[in-house]
Amino acid sequence: MINLLLKDLRPGMIAAQSVYNQTGDAVLMRGDPLTDAHIAKLVEIGLADITVTSANADAAIIPPSDIMEEKTRADAIHKVYDTFRTLEETGELDPAALTPTAEAILTDALDNRENLVQLTDIRMHDDYTFAHSVNVALLSAILGSLCDLTGAELITLVMGGLLHDIGKLIIPSDILTKPEQLSRRELYIVQMHPEAGRVKLSTLSTPSAPILAAIAGQHHEHMDGRGYPDHLSGDQIHRFSRIVAIADVYDALTSSRAYKPAYRPHIAYKIMTKCSPGQFDERLLKLFFDNVAIYPVGTVLKTSMGYAIVKKVEFGRTQTPTVCVFGDLSGDPLDHPFDIDLSKCEPDVITSALEELELMPLLFRMHVDPTQYLKEN
């Protein structure tokens, strides 16, 4: 899969990400061939780039299967949108209305557990909270299912993911979508949302209310006590909150926001594992990245052997995918490209994952479409 600026898109390219508008309606569905109308709409709504399966419009490469069904995702975004809007307008929150949504998300997570998380969807800044909540619920379900939780516990965890940001309703939209750095006062307002969520959810007349309130109130706490709002640490943080914290940060990093572009999965991995010591439960973090494609299928890599494209990613060794090496270290195409399992190579065999600005000139110079090697799977 290749991330392209909109100016480089051509009709016939296959979308590797779905795009949703402010109310959760799909502008473009994952797996759709792009049309001129699609591209015009993406420009109209202000996207900078999108991931496609190939830069060759004739390649017809289908994206890897996703964990969440598109219908489940779209229905869930609508339901979270309706729930948040009802709460904002009436002050009433009915968690039972979200139970079928939580059950559908959990069913997809369990039924499709053989599919690694490859790429998140794309959503507009205005509806970020709604689609983000759905993604956090899904990622939490995946991680929770690896922790021997019961079915009832998993439903509560997924509900906690859907409602973890309910406190953001107190934050003015101009602060949530502000593209510049927040002022000290604005940052203080943003950091009030966990406590606001905790207070609201603690009033629910449901047996799971204390856990839902803990998730909302603690998902920004850090294992080393440097989080907020209460500077909890270690076992003071509910285990469900520790799960949701990982899902929350990963989805935030890999999503485009008003103030930053989306980071690619390998950058999110580096930030969360290398640059944030003490923030996450390390055991849970390892479990999480064993199930997330750090280098999704179709990623072009520079390795110590030359240029390669990722063909296969397996559970438990997502840092060392199987690739096809198609170019030498000088950037010249190989006469005989070859597949190799990077787990059988020396450590640090991957030098970098190529970004669009360096990838497209390289492929143009090489006259090679590396996605052709994906068809051999």
C-alpha cells in the first residue's frame, strides 16, 4: 500500500482506507476503485493524502482483509454520534442503546482475529471523537481478547472504549479542532475531559458504571504516575483503563488531526515503545503490537539488502515481515527479485520505510511497480 498526495491519485487506483464525513457517512469505501468524482470529493473535504493499494491504476490490488466489517464500522459511528448528540442536547445517556453496537464490534474482533490491524480509516476533524471512539473500542476488544477476559468483561471493555471520551463534550469545538498549539488555559480545559467523563458515567444505573467511569477517568494516566488527572500509577490504574490507554494513543497517532498529519504505523510503534518510557503497561503494549501490522502489506522498505515491498505480516513478529526485494542498494531494479523472511536475517535489517516524497521518484526512476509482486501471494 502506498500513501499518495491527492494530486498523484488517478482513477482506477484502489482505496486502502475508508473515508467518512462528519456524520459517519462513507465518502469512499476501502477496496473501492477511485473515480474522478471520488478524487474531487476528497479534494473538496480537504484531505491531503490517502493510502491506495498501488500507484499503478491498472494493478487492481485488493487491500488485505480488515478486522472490522465496513457495515459494523459505519453503523457504530452513527450510533456513537447519536448517543453523544443526545447527551449534549438532553443531558441523558442510555448506555443500553450502545450494547448492540459493542456486541457487533466484539463479534468482528473475535471472528476476524486472524486479520492483523493494517490501517485505520480516515475521518474528518469534526467527527474525530465519534470515529475515534469506535476504533478505540475495536482495538481494545482485540487486546482484551488476548488477556483471558470473560465475554461480559469484554463487552464492558468495548463499552468503555466507546464512551472513554464522553467528557470531551465539555470542550468547545474550536479548541478540539485548533490547528495551532494550545494555550495553557486551553490545555487545562482539554485535560478536564477525563474527570468530566468519570463523573457522568459514575451516575449511570448499570452494574458496569464504576468500570466505565474508571476507564473514562483514567485513560490518560501513566504507569509511572506522570499522567493526568490524578497522577495514578501502576496497579492504581484499572487494567481496562490500561488497555484503552494503548488503543487511544495508537489511534490518535495514526489519525490525521487539525494540528498534525497521520503517523504511519511504524512511527506510532517507535513513539509508543521507545519514546514514551513509563507511560504504558509494557506487557499489554507488547501484546498489542504483536497484533498490529507495524509495516502493513504493500509498504516499501529500504533494507540492508536493497529495496523491498512487504508481502506478509504474521502475528508475534510484526517487526520482521516477509518481503520481496526488488531493487539493489543503489536503487536499480533486480533482474531476479526474491522473497525473504526478515525474521531469518540479522537484526536491524530494515533501514527505513519510504515516504511518498522519496518513494514516487524512486519508482519512476526504476520503472518498477513493486505491487506486482503482491499478486504472487
